Amino acid sequence: MYKKLLLVVLSVIALQSAKAQTEKGNQSIGLSFSVDTKSSNTSYYNSVSGTYNTNAKGKQTSFSVAPSYSYFIADKLDIGTSLSYGQSTTKYDPALSTATKSTSKGFSGNIFLRKYFLYNDKIGIRTGPYFSYENVKQTSDYTDPINNSNSTIDYYGGGLNLDFVYYPAKNIGLAARLADLSYAHQKSKGYVQGSSNDFNLSLVNSLSLSIYYVFGK
């Protein structure tokens, strides 16, 4: 009898602790990071000769880190902002391409609104819209240094994120990116000039994890 009563009390305490994490008035600070690697195999069409040039094979490595802050304006609904720094480097096979390396470095800022759908107030998903701005410096290196180039790219966009979330402890939250639907308008200056629009849907194609500390009520 006492054991059953103790289990009931502990269960109620656990549920209340979990619920408090996403209650109105709570706040969270977090840190997100992502890592991604991919290979490319690109050939270019020569309109003069009517043939394709030799494939340019490359390997890309990307990472980003982003601190964030959010405030729960209602139960299971928070609004927040984040700043991030990211870097991407692509190295090419010099035997197949005159390009040797391409590097992009940039800072971005996001504002977001997220709705939480949780089971037992501990595990589930969150989703919501975000708006972002990113400034990227891009450099391209070639076997002949005279061809090296630099460009600056501004991205304006937004989209919809889907994350898996889990609260293993009273003040700790974990999240992993499941999907991202985004639109971006980019303007380029420098060696590459012009503008373009891009729609993208990503489904768990990179490691993107977050950890949060929840405080407030």
C-alpha cells in the first residue's frame, strides 16, 4: 500500500515538473550545433564545343553553433531569437578541377515562434515559423592564384521547422532537427553578382542538436 502511494506521489511530482518547463512565463536559454558532410560530382556544359567538361569532385564539411533565448507566452508556446555562426568548406580533387577549395563563413540571426505537442509533458515535437537574415563571406581558391575570388552574399528568408524534443530533467531540454521547409532570397556582391530565390525541404540530412536550460516559475 505504501509503495503504491509512493509511486503515485512520485508520478505526480514528475508530471508537474515536466509541465512546468513549458508553462506560460517560463524562459529558456540554449545552445544548438550542427555538423554535415557531403560529396559532390559536378560537370559543366561547354556551349561552344557542345561537350561536358571533366567532372569536378568535391567533399564539403559544414558546421554551425547558435546560442538562443525564448520566452513562453502561453502554455506550450514560446517565442524567441537566436544568433549563429557557420562555416562550410569544400575541397576539390586538383586532378579534375582548377578549383582547389571553396570556403563560406557567416553570421545569421533568427526570430521564431514554436508550438509544443508533448506526451506526458516530457517527449514529443515542436514546430513553428521562423524568419532569418544571414551574411556570408565566400572565397574560392584555384591552382592559379590569379583566379582566386571573393564574394559577399546576403540571405533574407524564413520557413517552418520541425524538431523532436525531450525533457530528461526538471530544468533540462534536448532537441533534434527532423525537417526544415525554407525560402530564401539572396543578393550577391563581388566576383559573383546578382540575386536569386531558393525553396528547400530538408529531412534529417545532417546532425543538428540542441540543449536548453529552463528557468522561471
